[in-house]
Amino acid sequence: MTQPPAVTSPYNTGMLSNDAPRERGRLESIQRSVDTFTTNILESLPIQANWNCLELGAGAGSIAYWLATRCPDGRVVAVDVDTRHLDAGRATNLEIHEADITRQDYTPGTFDLIHARYLFCHLPDRDEMVARAAGWLSPGGWLFIEEPYDLPAATSPFPLIQRILTAYQHTYRRNGADMTWARRLPALLARNALTEVAFDGNLGRMGGLEKDRWRPLIDRAAPDLLASGLITDADLTEFTELLKDPAFIDIPQMTISAWGRRPSDTLASSTSADSTCK
Ligand SMILES: C[S@@+](CC[C@H](N)C(=O)[O-])C[C@H]1O[C@@H](n2cnc3c(N)ncnc32)[C@H](O)[C@@H]1O
């Protein structure tokens, strides 16, 4: 299942490469901070024990593992361009695919549930990728996508955070990410003939009661933030101090989560319930 090295993502060699020693910590901090929001939405869907699920950009695997537990008579395919943080031994109904999803294809009509979180913002041709994923849904299947939406850096009440977020957003843009694309999600799902389209938002938190969500993100990006020339080492030191201040609390970003369902009677072209890669 291994494919030629992908060229479509900073996850290969760029800023977000899994080769960076701090990537595991960043992925785990993402999971800690947003898994509950994600699984609450998943709980609202009519998940059946025999569902076939596809987790796109599975990262450190928490949602794939959750789905494997919820679908013991089905199976979960967890795909990522770099699978070193995924453990195939976690469940017998779990399959790990190492692939660049922009080059991968699955049999149309295969999956009862496809989920992705913080993946599409990094992909080229995001709209087209939504259409491709929608085509992999079985009749009645659900497509559930969650992506970040940056709030304007300049509106932070903290001048230091204005500088850090300006550098952070600039650096992500330079690496091909679109951190505002998420707003298009409901319309894109509807445009791809999905029904029962719904959405929700999860406001991110920096500081205050939340101690570890943004520290790993900023640490991980620090060399690139410094290279941008938009912040200094002194800013990063000040950020460390600010995180200790109980009066520091801010909303740097939100997550927009949107889901929709393929109608049950539109499967003209699908073949079987097998997810053989094409
Ligand atoms: C920010 S992480 C999110 C991980 C996980 N979805 C979560 O929310 O906990 C993005 C993940 O997408 C993967 N990824 C990035 N580009 C990809 C691509 N073109 N194909 C497959 N996976 C990709 C990365 O390797 C990384 O594991």
C-alpha cells in the first residue's frame, strides 16, 4: 500500500514533517483538546456495529481507534501520508494505509462513514478532494470534515499574541495551508449532493485553564516562526511567561465541523462493499 513519496504536503519534508521530534506531542495535544467535541458529533450519527469507516489523515489515531471500538463487526481504514504514529495492533478491525490521500483512490460506494480533521486545510485542490471523498460513500453514508478557521490575529487583546498569531498564520499560508477554507464546508457538502448537512463550531482556547494545546503548536512551529522574521526569541520567552498568567486567555482559532449524508438511493455507479485501492 506504500506509495511514492508525496509532494503535496508540508507533512513530507516541510514545516510539519513527522521527522520533527515534537510532532508526536503536537498530534497528542490536538487529540486531547478536541477529541471530545469530535466524538460527541460522531455519537449523534447513527453509527452501526458493522460500518466500514475511513479516517483520512489519521495522525496519532485516536478517532480511528474510537471508531474501531464502535464498529466491532465492521472495519476502519486509517490512512495517513506518514503512519509512524499509528498502531495497527490496537484493534483487529483496524487497517493502516500509508498513502498520500490526494493520490489514493477507493472503490466508489465503499464507506458508511468518512471522517477527516485538520487535513483538508493542508491539501491542494481541497474542493476536488471533498468531491472524491463523497464518491467513496456508500448509500446513506456520512462525510464528516473538521477544519480550523483562524480568527484575525490583529483582534487579539494581547499585543504579543497578535505578533505570534500573525507569524503563525503567515507561516502556515507560506506552507500551502488555508486556515479559512473551513467556512466553505457546509456549502461544499451540499454541492456534492449530500443531504442532512449540519455543522458546529468549537472555539479554541489559548491560556486560561488550557495549559498545553497551543504550547506544543507554537513550540513545533518555532523555527519557522523565527525564520519569518515576524517574531523574536524574546517573544517566545514572553509567551512562556504569559501562559503562566491566570489572567491570560484568548481565542486564537476555531474549528468548523460539518457533516452530510449521501442519499440512500443514489448509488448508480458503485460496485461492492470492498475498499480495494485502485
Ligand atoms: C494536523 S494532523 C491531524 C491528525 C488527526 N486528524 C487529528 O486531528 O488528530 C494532519 C495529519 O494529516 C496527515 N496528512 C497531511 N497531508 C496528507 C496527505 N496528503 N495524505 C494523507 N495524510 C496527510 C499528516 O501526516 C497528519 O497526520
